[in-house]
Amino acid sequence: MLEVLVCPMSQATLEYDAERQELISKSAGLAYPIRNGIPVMLQDEARELE
């Protein structure tokens, strides 16, 4: 499934962080949460990467 998901901001591919349950977009500097097994691909819900 990860192969078909892209960052809604940058259209770049995402990396899966199993420990934090997030999808990481390095190009946008955002981490999208995964809640109950469902990725939340909204910019307002994303965490900025340090």
C-alpha cells in the first residue's frame, strides 16, 4: 500500500516509521500520523520534522 501513497504537499514518496506509526515526507518536512491503521494525510494533522 505504501507504494501508492504520496505526500499531498510535495507528491514525493513516503517512508514508514513503525515505531512512531507515521508516514514521513522528507521533502515536505512532515510526518503524517497513522491512526487505527489508517494514514491521516492532512497537512493540519501532520507533525513538522525537527
